Amino acid sequence: MEQRSIGDLRVSVVGLGCNQLGTAACEPATAERIVLDALESGINFFDTSDEYGRDYQNPSNPEGWGRSEEVLGRALRDHRDDVVIATKFGPFGPFDNPMVGDLVREVRSEASARGIAIAVEESLRRLQTDHFYLYQLHCPDHRCPIEETLGALDRLVRDGKVGEIGTSNFSGSQLRAAQEAATEHGLRPFATMQGELNILRRSALGDVMPVCEELDVGFIPYYPLASGLLTGKYRRGAPAPEGSRFADQISREAAARILSDRVFARLDALEAYAADHGHTLLELAFGWLLALPKVVSVIAGAAKPGQAAANATAAGWRLTPQQADEVIALVVAAG
């Protein structure tokens, strides 16, 4: 599989998003099969977080915190030299988001120097390693000056516990401010920015992506398949397939709102465009993202064996800039 650069790192253009590993939908034995399946498919980039695996239905419940890291650490125990492990720390959502719960007030959820010192040691222990290659701030932490966060991360790099540092869910102005703080204080700047981006949700193109290009920051898209909408598995007038996210994890009412005629009009147009070029909708979803110059790896989640391999296989189509623009025009025209 093609690889791209994050600083001195080389990562596969498709990564495995590990937010499902260790959850009720993906118990440890299945999760380990998924990880090994990804390895066999040429994926070397594994993205997790210290909070993945927690009880999302009861966000104040600490049970499950770090379970994804634990599962990933066990699955990769014999492959340390073959992979790039990335994890995250700090706040995992806006402070007024009810999905965050009371855990956001714990020191291990802070981007302060003290919070990072606690979080990094816990993540290293769960991942069964003495270092990981990319350490990312999960969300902006308005309780802590960015120069304090960058200072703590800079020390981790100098101590050899972290290779590169990144951030996630920053706006363009926040990313630029962080770069300015790093320059002013002589600290290591963020090498990557992780954010939501797919053919259907493209706000990052107008805000964050231009700043990434200006500052030479790699962009890592999450939700590349729009929660499964861009896989081709959903059909107009048909129930969501058994085992899919819209069947198992979203209420029937919410699924009906999302799977609207407008959405299907867009999906129909995209699927027809892909077919006209000899490809599938899934291949179009990856190909469009990988046509963007600052995208370094597309992290797609998997809850079942075979999904990671399918994602890896789908990443072979490279759209031209003109084709990428045509795809956006199709979506806009579909309403």
C-alpha cells in the first residue's frame, strides 16, 4: 500500500480507526482479528485514544476507559517494529456536550502538563510499549494555555516517549495560534491535524485545510465514509442492513431522518459517477480524500473482520484534481 509522511514517519494511506475496539459491538477476540486483518492488508497506521471503549450511553461511567488501547496493545504485541501507533489525550468533546459527562473534569482529561504526564504513562502501559509515534490532543482545552500543552509534548518528544505530535478538532484559527505559540516559545509544532471530512461533509476544506497547507501540517480525516453512508450498503426504501451502524446503534427515527431522499439523491449521483469510471462508491470515498494534497492517511473504523481489508483494497483509485472538483459539483447539484 502507498505510504505518506508525517515528519519522519511513514504511514499507510489507509489507517485503522480503533474507536470500536473493545466496545460491546466489538469484543476483544473479534477486535484482535480485525487488527491482524488490517496488518495483512498492508495497514501500518493504527489510531486510538485513551477514552475509546468507554460507556458512551453513560458518559459519567469510567468503566471501559482505555479499553481500546488495551486491546490494541495486546493485538500488536508481536508487531511493534511494523506499525505506527497513534493515540490521543485530553478533552474528548466540547465541555457542554452531555456525551462528555463528568469524566471531562478529571485531571487525566486535561491538556495541562500534569494531565499529560498522567495520561501518557497510562497510555504507554495499556499499549504495552515504551513509546508511540504520534500523540494527539483530542480537542481544544480552553482551561489550559496552548503553550503549556506544547511544552509538555515537546518534553515527551525529547525524552523519546513520542515521535511526532498532533491535534484534533481544531479550527483553522486555533491551529494557526498553536503554530505561533510553538514558534514564539521554541517548541515543537503540531505535525498533524485530525478532523471530520468526507464527500458529504466538507466544511474542513474551507477552514482547516487552507491552514494545513500554509503551515505544512498533515491532515488526517475521520468519518471518511460518513458513518457508513459512502459504503454503498444503504438503499433507498430498504431497511438498514442487519449489523450496520444505522440498524444497531441509531434509533429508527434518527436513521429515517438521516437516510432522507436528499441523501439518497446525493448517493445515487456519486454511485453513478463511480460506476462510469469503473469504480465503486467505497473506492470513490477514499479516492476523493486521497486526492487532497495534505491528506496523509484516511482512518476508517472497523467492527467486523474483513472491513479493514475492504477499506485497504478500496484505496487504489487516485482522482485527478478535475475529478475531485466534479465530485463536489455532483453533490451540490443533487441538493
